[in-house]
Amino acid sequence: MTKINKDYLKLPGSYLFSMIGKKVNEYAAANPDKKIIRLGIGDVTQPLPAKVISQLHEAVDEMAVKETFKGYAPDLGYEFLRTAIAENDYRARGCDISPDEIFVSDGAKCDSGNIQEIFATDNRIAVCDPVYPVYVDSNVMAGRAGDYIEDKGCFSNVIYMPCTAETGFAPEIPSEVPDIIYLCFPNNPTGATVTRSELQKWVDYANEKEAVIIYDAAYEAYIRQEDVPHSIYECAGADTCAIELHSFSKNAGFTGVRLGYTVIPKKLVREGVSLHSLWARRHSTKYNGAPYIVQRAGAAVYSEEGKAQVKALVDYYMENATYILNGLKKAGYTVSGGVNAPYIWLKTPDNMTSWEFFDHLLTKVNVVGTPGSGFGPHGEGYFRLTAFGSHENTVEAIDRIVSM
Ligand SMILES: Cc1ncc(COP(=O)(O)O)c(C=O)c1O
């Protein structure tokens, strides 16, 4: 008889965004005349940059000609893309990362969920609380998280690092020593960042404890402040303790195109084994590469035209972030994030729970956000709004909230 992976049964409730979708659909069906504005899910709304589109077209045409047709991509990704990434995202910032330390993938969600496979199941993970749910859920599925403690909303074998107003929504070094530490800056959901010197403390700690940091830099393009690092490899010694995840989704709008990459420096060794070689083995066994046309589109992001167009796209969303931040502040809300990130994290008013505020916004002003409690127990009493809407919708949504 076939037996299922019972660890899946430990996952609590339905996935946050399914629950939001269900509530919004029910409300929309009952109120067909209402214009609902969605500032909930972190999906982009603006079209791909023109340079990306023209490269996609060119690459598609190549596939129609025998001489330029491409089949399976190389295991790590095409050299032209890995070289562009190494030059622009790393060497231009003084980080010594080479193209063969970069693994091209179809996005940071898969990589952030799959990377745990190269580690033993008896490692203890530490995560920020609140947190992007994939880090915890993928470890639950792998049997590494222990049991779900219903009344606490956490897993028995996971080290949670509270990110609260008191800590500036950044984690502090935990008292129990983790083996794997998930960090994400600029942060989803809080929009918080850490300075280079603060991140250096984590790198030093991980090296001292021989832990590994999985650093999710999906929102790196939104960084505005000088002392906020774009990559963990800006910190000395990160190449012996950190894996970095990147996405083309939030900078260049590839959420529906799918492209990302993971960096594993060759110097990163645990128990005498190179993690680069383990991930290379995993990648070549279970993955057949991002499409050629998509990798060509990704390379366009690093052309001069592409860089200017991506910057304009990010600036567009950051204008929304500023409007949300200023509007809510003026209306008396306690808000953070939105400066180096497309997420605004607000304290729910009048001691409402996160889901109470969700219902309140949906029914009173027809605006959809994301309840903070969906990201972990310390997200309770908070609410996330995203800057990924159109200008018009963002302005209308904030004006509605402000006049509530
Ligand atoms: C922190 C974080 N990492 C990764 C992802 C997923 O990125 P991708 O679209 O590349 O899979 C998201 C998407 O919302 C995210 O918020």
C-alpha cells in the first residue's frame, strides 16, 4: 500500500493567499457593483521593459531557425547570463563571485523551497517571525520542523526570531544555536532592511557556529539607502557561510515569465563537502533549466537600455510606496517599510487583529491587503500593503483608507 508523506499533514490551514482569494471572491460575488482594489499579493502589475520584450521576440525567432535553435540549456544556465549576473550584481559591487558559482533557475520561490534538500533533516532552522511562508513550509514538508503547536502558531523544532517594532523589525541573534538561518532583506513582509554592519554580525556569527545563512535578496533592486547591502557577499567572510537567492520577478517584472538564480560560493564547505557540488548535483538531476528565450530576456535586464527601463519600473512602484507611507502616516497610522522595499507594514488600529482589519478594509473601503498574522505569530496586529498596484489604484485605495 502506498503511504503518503505525513509531514504534509502538519501544514496548518490553507495557504495564506488562498484564504485571502476565497474571502475576496465571496465578497465580490455578493457585491458585484463594488470596485475592489488589490494591494495584497506581491505580484507586479506593469508590463515587461521594452528591451526585455524585444529580446524575447529575437530569441523566439532564433528558435524557428535550424541553425540557431536551442534545446536543453546548460545545467547551471547559459554562460552569457551567468557572466552578466556576475559582472553586474557582484563584481560591480566589489563582490568576488564568479559565473560558475551562479545557478540559473526559474525563480526564487523554487530555490528557496528546494535548497533545504541538500541539508540533513536533523538541522535546526531559524527564521524571522513574521516570515515569507515558503522557508518554513518547505522544511515542514521535509520533516525538519517538528510538530505544529496550534495555540502558539509555530513549529516545535523551528527557532523563531521575533521581528518587532522594538527590534526595528530585524531579527536578533537567537539564544538557541541554529544550523541554517533564513534571512531576507529587504524583507517580505515588513519591508525592513539591515545595514552592512548589522549583516556583518550575522555573517560572523554563522562562520563562528559553522551555520549556513540562506539569504533571500529578491527585493534588492528596491534599496535606496547607501548603508544597506545589496548582497550578503558585501560582508567579509560571507563566501564561507552564505547562499544567496535572487529573482527577476520584482525588479524586471518576471513573475509570469519566471527567472531567478542562486549563488553558492565554492568556498562554502560543510563536513568537508562543497555545498556547490551538492546543489549542482541536485540541479542537474531534478531540473532542466530555465528556457533559452527567458534567459535571453534576463540578459537584457543587464544591457544599458534594460538597466534604465528596470530602474524606471522600480521607481514607479517606489512612488506608490511613498504615497502609501505618507498617506497612512498623515492619517495617524503607525507604519514602517516602504523606503527600501515595495512593502508597507502597518500596525492595525484600535487593537484589531490582522484578519479583523482585513475584513474591515475589504468591507468598508473595498481594499485588499495581507493580514500580518499569516506570516507568523509576531505578524499579529500588523497588516501588509504592497506598492505593486497601478498609480491610479494605489492613490484611490489610500485615499479611501485615509477618509475611512
Ligand atoms: C521573499 C521572497 N522570495 C522569493 C519570492 C519568489 O520569487 P520568484 O517570483 O522569483 O519565485 C518572493 C515572492 O513574493 C518573495 O517575497
